[in-house]
Amino acid sequence: MKPAWSWQFDVTSPPEVALPVTREWAWGDATGAGVSVAVIDSGIDVEAVGPIAGAVAVDGTSLVEGPHDDAFGHGTACAGLIRRVAPDAEIYSVKVLGASLSGTGSALLAGVRWALERGIGVINLSLSTKRREHYAALHELADRAYFRNAVIVAAVNNVPAISYPAEFSSVVSVAATEGTDPFTVRYNPSPPVEFGAPGIGIRVPWPGGGTVKATGNSFAAAHVSGLVARILSKHPGLTPFQVKAILHGVAS
């Protein structure tokens, strides 16, 4: 009798032909069409970002679906950067942060669960927690996303500190680099931070329709979420592992 799961490798198929991974092959002229992105943040100002596919706010232990404002501006900035890179992606606002850009671990967990339950393809977490009590539940959700082919893109903390879920190997962890080209990504061979993208002194959309100059790992993560949406738009069905491999292949 064969060990469990070994049957999954019984089917023979022709060997795949290795292709050079270039930007053109990775995303080319893809626009993010057919891919959903959840921005788990402070909300989204649709006047600044444009129409979104849906919205939900975590209020204590309740989920309130429907339009909401941006309590701070941070979510609008991240959503706007994602839209610049992947203009046709379906963006969902999951509001878990308040006016001081703070929130609870339970709200973060509820927001991620909501995105997973609705089959969102890309989950942008331009935020983190360092509270150990949320480690296990957040780790479980990150693994659940991984095996459901939902790509979590997580920013590391802006200061040297623990960053959950960015320190989990199942997510795409991102920090900021110099530069303004939204299609440039860099790879770090010494994780836990794996990838770098523009996030230092860049122009970001802001509530009210204007822009501000901002710096933070949050904005680098948003750039990568946009790239992931483009990759999945051109190559539907890829796993998070395959997406990471492609990002590594096109890294500067």
C-alpha cells in the first residue's frame, strides 16, 4: 500500500519547457483584469482611487459591509498604488484601522478571514502586528491562504521589530527601496524580508483627490500587490510559491 498523497504524482505528463522569466513574460500588457485584491487597511476614498468592487468594515466583533470612508488616508494611498500598477484589478476595501492608524489583532484576523471566505486572490497587508498572542491564529490564516492559492503580500515593520505576518514563509514579505519605477522589484537572499519595491519618497494618492510624498514599507508592499495582480491576470491559477519564483526571476 502506498503512503498517503503519493497517488497525486502517479499521473504522467510531458515535461514542462523552462522559459526565461522576463517582465514581458511575467505580466506583459496584463492589467490585473480578473484578479481581486483586498486592501486590509484604514479604508479607501473612492473619490481618490476610483470605483471599488466592495467594502467591509470591522467594527468590534461585527463585520459591516457597505461603503465607508478612509479614517486616515493610508488605505487610499495603498489602493491607489495598486491601481496604478494593475488598473483593472477588482479592489476591495477591508477597514480594520482607525483614525490613529491603529487597530486590534482581532480586527486584523477578522479582515483576513473575510477576504479568504470570499475567495480574494491577493491580500495586501500594509500593516503588521508584533503581539505574540496573535501569532498562532495569524499563522494558521496565512497557511490557509497559501493552500487556497491566495497570495498575501505583507509589509514589514518600519522599525526593527517583529512583523507578523511578514515573517511567515507563506507570505510575500516586502520592504521599501529607493526608486520610482513601479515595475521594479528587488530580491533579498537573506530573509525574512524577501522583496523590495519603491517606497521611499514617492507620490501616493490621498483622500480628497490630491497626492502626498510618503515613505514606508507599506507602499512598497502595495507596489508588489499590483505586480502580483498583473502576474495572476496573465497566468491564472498560479500558486503563491510560483508567484514568488516569478518575482525572484524578474528581480533587479
